[in-house]
Amino acid sequence: MFSQMFPGFEISNLYNYLLLLLVASLRIGSFLVASPFFGSRMIPLQIRIILSIALGFCLVGFIKFPELETLRGAYLIPIVFQEIFLGLVAGMIVTICFSVVLLAGELIATTSGLAFASQIDPASGAQSPVISQIFSLFLLLMFFSVNGHLMVFEIIIQSFELIPIGALGETIERLMVALKSSEYIHKQAVLVALPIVSILLMLNVGIGFITKSAPQLNLFSFGFPLTILGTFFVLFFSVDALQFAFKTIIQNTLEFVSAFLGEL
């Protein structure tokens, strides 16, 4: 019936093209699911599917595929798992690196007494301090302003040449490279939060001496507002330093993704 409506067009060609499109979209689609912004709850699943298929459509004519007989056989199953693995891990690397600012915000909020000022994060659905959400939005804004998302997509597209579809192997080595990014989160979070936390610690020590010398002062009515005010002042004057730290996070994120999807 279909061949009668479109003479000269074989249904097998359409099947082969859809199969290639599916395989080409797996790596990018898996990355979009696991990445911080594109994988958030604010982006509908339908949008992510359409975007991954659109990018896969653009790549079908430029990347190398295994033989069609291979894709039609049982060898397709490990290929699908490999493509999903590469995309998910690349997206998780970006998510882990971006979690640095969330952890730093948690440390600052705990020190300043703002840990109770928490609300539901619309991106993840979890409850986090307001400072962490502000840091996260600031980092995302910088990431898009320097075209970081385009750089990540470029790395993923270039990975089809370095890691062709069906080229199984080196999975453990690449996984070890990805695990190094998990060591990065705690170290960098402390480096981001340490200057602010140190100033707040000295402020709290000063408030402690004041309340010790003047016991009639109520700690909650005197010390708590002063700590919050000091936190806002420290954050205001730390914008330039935070901007430099966030640029470092973005650079390290791109380096981790490039090391995972690049040559070992």
C-alpha cells in the first residue's frame, strides 16, 4: 500500500533510516536527560525527545555507522547500552561539577543560619537553601553566556569520531575518568565557600564575645540579624571572586567531559 502511494520508495529504506536515526540520537538524548538544565523538570520530556531527534537527524549523514546487518542483529543491544552509557555519564559529569555550587551554598547557609530558609528547587524537585539556588542560577547564567552548552554539544559531536558507534571497549577506563569528577565536587565546594565561611566564623566569634561581655543582650534578637546582614554584605562584595570561581568550575566541567569522551 505504501509503495503504491509513493512509487520508487521502498519501506525497507525508511526502516533503515529510522534505525540509524535512533542510534544517532541515543548518545545526545541520554546526555540531555542527565544534564543539569536540559534534564531538569522545567524542560518537558517531549522537548528533550524532539531536540535529541533533531540533533540526531543532523548527524546521520556525518557519522559512521556499523553495517546494517550488524544493527539488525543481536549486536544492536550492546551498541544501544554503550550509547546510553556514554550520554548518561557525560551528563552526570556536568551535573556533578555543577553540584559544587549547591554544596557551597549549603555550607554558607549552615554557617550563616540561613539553612532554614529553604524552598523547593523547581529544577530538581528537592528542597535546598535559597543561597544554593541563587548560586545555581548564577552558574547556569554564566554557562550559557559563554556558550558552554554549545561547547559541550561540540565535544559530544566530535566524540562520534573518537568513539565510533559500535566501537566497544575502553568502557572501564572511561568510567574511571568519570569517577575523578566526583572527587572534584568536595574540594572545589570548600574552596568556593571557605572565604565566606571564614568571615562569617569571625563574625560569629565577635558576636559571642559581645554577648559574653553583655549577658543582657539576647543572642537571637541581636546576633542572628547581625549574622544575616553580614552574610548579605559578604556575598555582595564577593561577586567578583565568585564569578572567577564559577568560571573555573565551567572550565573544569568542559575538561572532564572532553577527557571522558576524548582519546584515552
